[in-house]
Amino acid sequence: MKTLRDVKIGETAKVVKLHGEGAVKRRIMDMGITKKTDVYVRKVAPLGDPIEVTVRGYELSIRKEDAAMIEVE
């Protein structure tokens, strides 16, 4: 299983499934990260957390912990 956390800088991935439950999953979905959405990884902070991505035309910073819950292809 490949997650958003594993995607390299400059690559685009398509969301396959969101793992996690309840409020965490809802928060990720509220940020616009849903099934079949393309996510482009723009930058990663010097210490690796957070990851800056482009989703649906806007930039978003997401924690590594949350990125690990997003399965991509």
C-alpha cells in the first residue's frame, strides 16, 4: 500500500482510499482530499513535517501522520 507520505516531491498521485475514522477522516475530506482526487506534492519541510500539496487548485499543508492515512496510486 502506497500512501501520500511516500510520494516524492514533484509527483502527482490519485487518492484511492482514506483510512482512519471519525473526526480525523472527516477533517481530511473537508480539506478536499477525497477518492479519485489528484494530489500534487509541492514541498516537504526540512524536518519532513508538514508536507505541502496542491489539491483542487489550492495549496494545503498536511501532517505526515495524516498523509499516512491517505492511500494513493
